Amino acid sequence: MQTVRDIMTTNVDCCTTLDNIYEAALKMKQDNVGMIPVLDNDKLVGVITDRDIVIRCVAEKKPNSTKITDVISTRLVTGTPDMSIDDIEELMATEQIRRVPIIENDRLVGIVALGDLAVRKESDQRAGIALSSISEQHNQIQH
């Protein structure tokens, strides 16, 4: 059985509570991501999303130098590396979120995004098609 550990992104760029909005937005641009975890002494204290920046900063005409802690989302929904893929999918659907920080021993170890699940599903579908094709060939040879 595949677990979250098998599909999560482990090379995650983070911000700290000392960063500002500009620094978070720059990391999002450089990494081509829509969410950055925010750490305080290596402990996850929040996340900042592109939507947080737009709604809580740009739309309110706050400067780029605004402290990240004024804008982050602190209501955290997290997962663990040993969760099943079905469990993480259900969590994301129930909470209506696109990305889930993955925590192990109180430390951030990865992120699972909808894209990670989509790649897995596509891979499963390709494997199913290949298996089906192999089975058909095998059946034709036997007859």
C-alpha cells in the first residue's frame, strides 16, 4: 500500500516568522508554488498562500514589508508520512484544501499537493492500461 511518504515533496522551501510578505512571494515565484510553510524554531506555526497575500495584503493595500505573521494562516491541517493515500485524499476533500504539510516527530518533513495525487492517479491509470494491454496480448496468444 502506498503511503503519503511515497508521494510527498520533501524538498520544501520555508519562511520564518521574521520574514515579510515580499520574501514569501519571492520564494513562491522562484519555487513555482502557491504555499510556503512558516516555521518558528523549526516548528510549523502556519502557512502562507498566494491567496493569503492577495486577500490579506494586496487587497488591503498593505506594503510588501508587512510581517508574514500578520498574513499567515494559523489554522493548520496536517498529515503524517504514514497516512494512506486514501486518507490524505479524504482529508484534503473534507477540509477543502489543496496542500497539506506533512509532520513527523513535530517537524515538517514534506508537503502533499493535489498535483502529487493527480500524478499518482495518472500513473495508476497508465499502469492499468498497460496491464490491460498485456493481458489482451496474452489472451490472444493463448487462443
